Amino acid sequence: MTKCFAYARVSTGEQAKGFSLEAQYAEIEKYAAERGFQIIKQFSDSMSGTKLTERDGLMTMIDKIDELRPKYVIATETDRISRNTLQFGWIDTHLSMKGTKILLVNESQVNDPAGKAIRKIRVVFSEFENDLRQWWVKRGRALALAENRFMNRPPFGYFMKGKDIIVNPQEIGIVKQIFDQYCEGVAVMQTARNFGKTPSTIRYIIRNRF
């Protein structure tokens, strides 16, 4: 029986919308069963993972290729492998050199130059969509900062009232004392102990442009 790996990936936002790892595995298992393939190992990542080294499931799967020698790695779509053209190309080439081919449940199999071109085009459009989404997020954050608005929770010392950011009278005194101690040269570790906070929280308050 033909041995295969199953790979699934989902971001936090996709998980919330019901695009779960379980749903992807169900599609992969059905696809494999219809072709008489055996899924010998499942791998997954629950994060966007712009860097390959951040995707533990993918990197573990690649490490297991030499040991278990699957003929195929099956995923649901191209963008589950990667939304980055260079990353996808590296993964595809790396697997091919080890005799393992990528199969995609919801996309046609690559058997000729035209199929390869179509797969590359899908990755390009997926990368474009991802880049555009990140650009809109950065643009929204920049506009919010310029207007003294926050897309998420305002920093320590303030709170939201409707669309306005209001000074928190119970916390703003602490913020002022933190800045006073910073200006006096008190070490961050000591300031953190003084106010019962972590050093990273103190650094965030000091460096926060708002």
C-alpha cells in the first residue's frame, strides 16, 4: 500500500471560522481512502507561521521523510503548505529530491508543465492575498495610531469609552512613577519589583509611543 503523510495547517482566525485541522484531515483521509493510500503519519501547525522555522509540524514532517519514506505528502490546498512562493518552491523541491511528491485534495494533480505553472500561479495569488491582508492591517494600525485610537486594548493607564481612550485615574499615577524612575536611572528590574510587574511590561510602557 502507498504510504503517505497528511499535513494540515490553520491560523487562529481560520480556526475561529470553522476551518479546522479536523476538517482538513477528514478531506485528506477520504482522498487517501479513495485511492488506496495509507496515511502513516499526521502533521499540523496551528499558526500563520511566516517563517518556516516557526512551523514545528512542517519541520518535523520534513525531518521524518528520510526515516519513513512516504511517497506522498497530502494537504487540502496549496496555501496549506505555504502562501510564500519561495517557501513553497523550496518545500516542493526538497521533498521531490527525497522521492516524495505533494498531492492536493482540492487541486488538480501536477503531471505536466501546464499543471506546474497553474500550481505556481495559485501560490502567487495566495501570497498576494496574504501580503494585501497584512498591508491593510498595518495601514489600519497606522491610521488608528495617528488618531490616538487602538485596534485592540489600549495600554496600561488608559481604557476605552466608546471610541475614545480615557485616562484611568487608578493606573495613570503608576505610569508616571514608572517614567520618573526611568528618568532617574532606576534599573528596569528594580522598577518591575517596585510595582509588582514583569520587566517586559515595564519596557513596553517606557517604549510605547502612545
